[in-house]
Amino acid sequence: MVQTIGVCGAGTMGSGIAQVAAMAGYRTILYDMDAGMIAKGRAGIEKSLALLQEKSRLTEAERQATLDRLSFIHRVEDCIADLIIEAIVEKPDIKLDLFLRLASVNDPKTILASNTSSLSLDALAEKVPGPERFAGMHFFNPAPLMKLVEVVHTLHTAEETTQTVMQVARQMGKTPVRCKDAPGFIVNHVARPYYLEALRLLEEGLSDPETIDALMVATGFRMGPFRLMDLIGNDINYAVSISVYEAMGQPERLKPSPIQQQKVQEGALGKKTGKGYYRYE
């Protein structure tokens, strides 16, 4: 039974997941090796909860109870929980090193889950001690608002692990969807054409981000592709595009955009950096 959840990585996604876990009643640990990121993550959660209270979606007692269930740490040795969700940089070596360290200090039955949106979970599972307790738990940004969670069952994941992760997602108020490990899983695979075709229109000078976004919203999409890429982060979106492109055998239709590559190189990552395809205050 999961009572304590650890979240590794205090960036936007990790902090959002930690907030969701604590609001769902779980004792929650947010870990980051960078004390500055921990402070930033804590401030972000406190601000988010305060806004929910202002909108009468959370009482003062609920807000305080959520904060009381949260703890913030910068030593991986203190990250001990029943379920640990990794939400750090999309680099397999760094993720694997973290999982190995977590495995060394946690109970063998502790479930280890990755929030990766692009890396092969089968490949990671092969190197993680006790691969039967390893799975994917892919949230979408912003985690407190987006209902969908992709629960990825690897070649090594035990059925009990998958069912536990799905139950935790439901307890968080999410809609878990089970899927196998595959390039981009379900959502990011399906969504590639939405981003890439919009970027090709821009590359060919046929339109601009504002017009493309307005047209897509007018046809029923909740957000245009450029606004959405800025929200997700152009670095993350570009990394997923590369991953899917490589894993699918480099088909021309999935070739990553040089425009997005340039955005990443310039540090124009979107909303989190104040500029991307749009500028943000």
C-alpha cells in the first residue's frame, strides 16, 4: 500500500506532481540536489495552493494540510518512499544513476517510476535493480491541471506494479491510461504531426505562429501548436521529436524542425524562460 510518495526533480513538472500527490492525501517528499531549485519548487507550490484557495477550490484547512504533508530535501539518501517518481533531465545515464542510488537506500519493494516522455523504459528497466517494480508514470504539463497519466508497462514490469501505479493515479484524481513502451508512448507519438506540420508551415514562410495557433483554436483545439510547445518547453518538445524520429527509423515525415533546434540553442524555451515563439512577462 502506497502511503509515501517521493518525487525527484523540483522543476515545473516535479513540483506539480508533488503538489498533486500531497493534495491527494499522500505524505510527499520533493527531492532535488539543487537547494535553489527546492526553494523555487516550494514557492511555486505555495503560490499554486494560495491561488486555489482564493478561487474557493481549496479551503484554508485543506491548503495547510497539503503543506503539512510535504517535505523538501536535497539529499538523495533521504528520499525514501513507497513510490518514487523521477522527473529530472531527459538523459538516460543521469536517470539511471539516480535510480541506482534510490534502489540502494529504499526497500526492494519500493516502486520506481519514470516521468520520461521520450526515453525507452524497457532499456532503463533492464539496468534497474528489481525491474519488476519499475514502470512509467508520464504526467502532462501542468500536472495539477492535466487529467491524463500514461502508465507504461515495460517488458519487465510486474502486473501488481502497474495496477498499483494506476490506483495511485486515480487517487490523485487523474485518468490513467495503460500503454506499452514505444517511441513517444501514445500521446507524444500521435501529437508529433501537430507540431511538425505547423513548424513546416513556418519554415516555408506560409504563415506565422499567431495565425496558425488562431486557426487551430478556431477549429476546436484548446491550444495552438506554438503556444503548446512554449508551455511544454521547446527543449522538452524537441527532445521528444528527436527520440521518436530516431526510434522510428528517421522517416522524413517525423524529421525534427531546425527552427525548434534554433530556439533550444538560443535558450528560447518558452514560458519558463520568458520567450519562445511568444514573449511572456
